Amino acid sequence: MSDRIINGLGACINSLNQVIGPAVEKTGDSLAREQVALMAKYLEFVTQRLNLSRDRTRYELQQYIFMGVEIQSLFSAKNIEAEILSTHTADAKLCLNNPDATNQELDDASVLLKAEISRITRSLRKVEPELRKLIEQVIHKYSRFIVDIRRAWCKPQNWESDKDAVPELEAILKTASTLLRTL
């Protein structure tokens, strides 16, 4: 299926570059010309990344699971129950380990887990400032990995001033497949 999608995207890119672009060029409309070029470049980017989309979504869910598990450990050490976090973490693990889970299901599991972590952190603002600080440290630790993969994902778009500082997407995903075995 994705071969047909990639071929279809390729056809759209060719149409933009070889038919629509030259036709717009004749009108002299610089804004339209710019938009055609941006559409073609974005479709090229999507074509490059399409086959890695599921792996990226799984990687981000994996990081939220690690975050959830570590936060649960902090709660357990203080004898505090975090039932909703436990449930969302367990559900996220099931989703991640389900080979038939769709990208949307993986993303939904991330959203639920992320929202519960955020809710817990906010609720501890005044009650348990020491615990909140520890949770924030866990969030920062795993957020770095999520930011790294998002930067690596967009690396072909040349937004980074120092591309060498951005890790390669394939290297991140290879590491993730090794870590997946620990869940």
C-alpha cells in the first residue's frame, strides 16, 4: 500500500514541478510560484519520511511509557497511589506491543499518558513540591529524547542552523528497537 502512496506522491511532485510550476511561472505571480515550490518540497519530505512514520510514533509512545513507569516508581517510593497513571501506562504498553495497532491508536495512547502525567504534575504544585521536582526531572529526561526525534524527523527540511548537532533519525529508531525489548 505505501508503495502506491509513495508513487502517488511522486506523481503529484512531478505534476507540481513540471506542469503546474511552469504554468504559474508564466503568470508572474511570485506568491503562487512560491506556494507551488513549497508544496512540492513538503510532498518530497513526506515521501522520504512516510515509511518511518509508524516507527517515530512508536518511539514517542515508548518515551512516554518510560516516563510513566519512572514516575510510578517515585509514587510507590512515597506510598502514593497513581491508579490512572498506572492504567494509562499499562494500556500504552499493550498498544505499543500490539503489532496491529494503528498510528492513530499509538498516538492516542501517547496523548492519554502525556495528559495524565501533566495532570499529576500540576496537582502536586503545592502539596508535594519535592515530589513534583523529581517528576519534572523525569519529564525533562525523556522529553529530550522526544525533542531529538522531532528534530531528526525534520532535518531534511534544513531548519536547523547546525545540522550536525541533530542526531540521525535512523540511528534513533535503531536504538529504540533495542530498548523496546525492555518493555
